[in-house]
Amino acid sequence: MEKIFGWAGKILWVDLTKREIKAVPTSDFEPEKYIGGVGLNSRIFWELGAPKVDAYHPDNPLMISVGPLTGAPGPFNRAEVCGIAPQSYPQELFAYSGLGGKFPADLKYAGYDGIVVLGKSDKPVYLQIDNETAAIKDAEHLWGLDTFETQKTLRNSHPKASSVVIGPAGETLCRYAIILNETGSAAGQGGYGGVMGSKNLKAIAVRGTGPHKIANPDEFMELVSKRHAANEWLTGGAQSWGRYPLCGEPVNREMQAKYLKRFAGCHGCPYQCMGFYDMPGIGKGAQMCVEAWYGFIGQGSSEGYWEGNILSQKLGINNYELLGIMIFALTGIAAGAFTKQDLGLSFIPHIDHATEPKLGSPKVHHEFLTELLNGIAEGKSPLAQGIGRAAEKLGPVAMNVFKDQYPAYGYMSHHLRNVASALHWATDSRDPFNSCHDYLSFGAVPVIAYYHGVPGGDIRFDEKTGAFTGAKMIYERAEHLAAWVQNNQSLKNSLPFCEYASMPETYFHPPEMDIRIFESKILSSVTGIDYDVSRLWESGERIWNLRRVIMVLRENRERKDDTIDHLWFKRTVPNGQSLAAPLNRKKWDELCTRYYELRGWNPKNGRPTKSRLEALGMKNIADKLIT
Amino acid sequence: MAISKKKSVTNRREFLAGAGTALSIGAIAGLTGCEYLADTSIVTIPANGRIKHNPSVCTGCGVCSLMCSLYHEKVVHISLSRSELVRDPFEAVYSINVCRQCLSPSCYQSCPKKDSALCIDQATGVKYINSDQCDGCGECILGCPLEPARVKLNPATKLAFKCDLCRGRGKGPICIEYCAQNALALAPGNGEV
């Protein structure tokens, strides 16, 4: 067998119905073209026939893949989970979610590029991988345990293994249940914890002690040393909102002074963007940005913020969705759309204790969080199936409140800022927030714009005044910016390369170094295959096209579906964190046409064309698509 | 259309300062230190020096052991790293098993070919293995008083290997250089096991 670098060369293929395990060569899925992570998962999903089944059907494959860079020192140690996502609303769509931690690298060291889990076990099981060997094991003793207890129990039986697990929320098929590694690294979006639960798969434990082979180690070291010397992987903006809670100064200060034990982060990454906190009586764990979901709103207490995170992580609930739930609940109740009782809540501190310091005592927050989160994890809360499905039952006003926060396929937070990002939302199959930092207002857009000839975005550089101005709602060439970020996102989720450690703001020194030059060099040094910038970029475009083909064939995606909700053409949410003005229908339609033309797709129906797919080396896929 | 890098950075900083959000304050921090440094400094190994680990700042990322194997073995392979990271991510407690460069080294005393296979650097006191002379008998591993033994056997080459403080590397031990948390340092040996 030819010597392989970067990739391990095998995918672990598990059928829980038949209780069969085998290893399939990664080369069956064209890894040189689709790289790994989301690209590899999408290619496997395609090979499985992109099944038109529900998310909780046994034929929905749960795919967890790493990439050729995974295992190497640097911000590369991530895995991507793909499958039909129960969280998508209104239709369940093929989507993705990434996680870091220790598990991804250990999977590579064990000798696998990915795991595909099909079927359904008739009783709770976990998958145990010890380098070359793998076994399906009884998990009756783990079922019902929280995510921390489950991992600690597995560590007793398999001391050097790292695990991804689900909590009670995954077991009850909550549509936004997470898959968690350690205390703070989760595949949160998509609801893939529920997919594991539907298969009766409680955990995957992996011990890997083998090599990650690098074709040109000296070249790799040289590239790494330059990033190190440039200080990019040591300090950066994401550290400030990852290590410390973004809950206002009193909480931030108190948490740092009293409870911050040390920084934390993913395996092999020098960036270490998380903070590990230990609050007696509540718990210990790592936080990164949205883990502060409960503390984001109002000026609450440190205890409330921390219990919100620890309890949700233990129960296995998506913190990002919980932030959406809080906004939905508070906005909807204020608008008279529904009552707290409609949401299964006896009180909400932000309403019922609004006048008290810190929105009430720690006990108040404890009681609220316990009622909300246990209700979700037990499947009893009206919110357990997600806000969209809850809003349907709560009536049309509730639906409008929902759509204000959920423009397309997920909670927007501050990730819908300009026309280009709206186009990205409209053409993805989930919220694209893991790549939307490229659109945000940290100066990223002008950097990309100037060095890649993409004059879009919400910020412009005024050469006369030498300052950036906040011009918004720019339609001109916004399709170029969206396509650039989408291709870049496809690569970041496939190499993989962490979003936080690769943001242009901390990373972009053109012309000698931009992210594409670095990515192509590092991938070439690791794999020994010559990826120049254009070849790598073509891979990004190819992965995006494959996902589009899956949308078209499996989900009947058409041009008319490529939109954010119609409300956003009439009004916006005036919070300074979203679109500055309503979208203009005519300009939007023209923009979409330009986008399809840029992509080489049919502007009439938004389908990829055979000729474009063939030009991207996807003839095998083009042959099955009627355009 | 091209604007100079320096100008661009300055303007971005000004822009961000104006934005004044909690998030952008962090982004400003990221703007500093973007220039490439030409670090040619030579690290001096102290007499009887050893790697010292500070568990109060270590985050357990393991960059130390990855860089170690990459430098010495040209492969990322935690089993071939000279230092072994022991992690408890639920308590955020981390320790490192690495050679302590004992003043009375049992590994050296146990080596049947001492001074040709297992040697002591006369200038620094570093105990190192001369691979050309090692027969892989494993006596040094048995001789190490620490658990687990800080000398290990490479299963592929059947040769012993151990931390030699990256002897001959001008910038000193690579694990120290790449530890982003400054959790590793060179400490003078004090004879403790």
C-alpha cells in the first residue's frame, strides 16, 4: 500500500442494527478532492444515496470526521459531525457541526479519518475504540448519567481514552442536544446528540497512541514557527471572549478574581481560548463565548451565569439555542405573544425579579435554570423540540417573534450584519455562524475586500479620510464576498482549521501571507500533495457544490428557497446587531442571479450545472443530477 | 488600491477603538505583535539543568509533546515523545513525566555501554543517548527510579530514547519554546529524583 501522509487511511464503519464493525478505505471517498471533515462527510453521505429519511431514522448516518491536519500541533484538532439534522426547521436538512477538545486528535492517532454510524441498537450501547480494535459495548450503566459522569465513568474503564458523549437531553431526543467532549467542547448545532440518542448510542470512547504522519516535517515546522513568531497563535481577540465571560463587568471581574482556575483549550492548539472555572457548589468546567448564554442577558449573578453553563453542559443542551430561547421568551412575553406558563415556566428572573440586584439571588437563578433545563432534558418542556416548532403551537405572533431571531435556519445572534452574510444565510442549510466572523465588524471585511478585490460588506475604507466607514446594505459584488467566505468555510471545516484561530483580523498579512496561502502550504507539507492556492480553493468550491447538490437532490432546494424570512424585507430588528435596513426585493433578486452566475449554477432554479460540476472534477456526481 | 500593512493595522485599531464593544476590545489585543520576529537567540543550558513544569498555568494542550516528537522523530507521535502529558480535564489538573536529569543517574549507571551509548554531556550534565551505540538492551529503562520510566524504547527501532534537552538545538528545548502558556522552563538541577 502506498504510504499516506496526513490522512490515516481508514474510516470506521459501524452498523448498530447488525452489530457489525468494519474499516473502509478513506480512498473510496476521494479524500484528495474532498479533504476531510464536512467535505469527507458530504462525500460519504452522497455515496450512501443522500437518504430521504427523518433525522431519527436508523438510516440517517451519524458521521464524525477529522481532516488531514488533525493531530498536528496547531489549531487543527477538530472533528466535524454531519447527518440529517433534527434541529433544522421547518424541514430536517443535511447539515454539520464541529467540535474540538481531545477526541478528534485521538481518533486520528487511533488510525481513523472518521466514523460512520448506521442503524439503531435495540439497547443502550457505546462504541469503544482502542487503536486498531473497536467494539460495541453495553451502556446500560451509563444511560441516564449526565455528560460529565458518563465521561468520568468511561475514564475508569478506559483510562487513556477520550470520549464524545450525550447527556439526558440526547437520550430524550431533544432536537438541540449536543455531543460533548470533556467539559466545554461540543458539537452543538444540528442536534446530533439526539441522533446519537435515536441510535441508543450513549458514547464513543477512543484511545489513540499511533502516529500522525507528516510528509515534509521540516517544512511544516517552518510554517508553524512563523505563525508562532508572528504571535498569532498565542494572542488574539477570541481569547478575550473565550476565556472570560461576556456578562458585563461585575460578573466578569468576580469570575476572574474568585473562580478562574486556568485557561483551557483544544489539544495541540497554542491559542487556548477557553477559561476553566471552579465555583464550589455549582461545578467545574471550561467556557468559551456562548457558554455565557444565561449571563449575556441582563446584569445577573455570577452564580446564575455559571450554573446556566454547567447544568446545560451536563444535561447535554445546546447553549447557542438556549440563548435564542431566552431572547424568544423575553421578547414574546413582552409582546403578549404567550405567557411564561405557555413555556412551562413558573417564573423568569429577568421579569419576576427584574428590580432586584443581580436579577435575584443565586437560589432564584438555580430554581429557574433547574425548571427550564431539566424540563428540556426530560422532554417535558414545550421548548424541547426547538423554538420554531414551539412557536407554531403558540400562534402567529409567537411565530413572528421567532422569525425576528431566526432569519433562516438558526438563531442569528449578531451574525446577520450585511447583505453578503444574508446571502450566505439564504444559501446554507444551517446558521453559518461558525464562518460569519469573516463578515463581522472587526475589520475582517475590508482586509479581505482589499486583498481579494471584493468590495462588499458593511465596512468600507475611505482613502481620503484614512478611516473605515460604516456603510451598510451594499449589494454591489456582495455575491463575491459570500462565495469567498463559503469556500473558505468549506475548507476550514474540512482541513480542519479552527475558525477562532484563523480569523483574518489576527491572521492576515497579505501579500506574503493570507489564509489561503497558509492553508495550501500547510496542507501540502502535511500530505505531500502539491496543493497550490487555486487547487485548494477549487476544493473549497467543490465541497460547497457537493453540499448544494445534496440540498437539491435530497431536499428539493430551489432558487425560491434561497431566502431569509420575508419579514426581513419589510422590517429589521433594531438592536444594532443585525441588518441596518430591510432588504430590497428587487436588488436581492438581482444579487441572487449574480450569485448563481458566479457559482456557475442555473439562475432559473439555482441548481448546479453539469458543466460547472465537471469543471470542478465532479463528473461522477454531475451524472446523477438533472439540471 | 494596495494599502500598506502598517497603515491598515493602525486604521483598524482606530476603527475598533471607536466601535467600543466588548468584543472589539479583544480584537485590538490581537493586532499587536503581528510583525514577524527574527529570533536568533541562543539558549544556554544551565549546569545540570532540567525541564521544570508549572502546573498552575499549564492548560494541558500537549503542544510540548507534539513538538517533541516532531522535532526528534519527524512524526507527530505522542508515544515517541520524550515528555508524557498526564491530563485530568475535569479537574484541569495536568502533569508532565519527563527526565529529571538526576545528579546520580541510575540509567547511566545501568547502561552496559555507558559513555558510548548513554552519555553525560560534560558541559551541561545532560544525560543523552547516542543512538548509533545503543543496542536497545533496556537496562537504562529498568534502572530509572521513576514511574513511569523516563527512558523509553522505540518499538520500531528497538532503541532507547529520552529527553536530552534538545541537545545541540541552539534555541534550547523545543517544548519550552512552543509552550504558549509559559508552563515550561529550564531549571538548574538540584539533585532531586
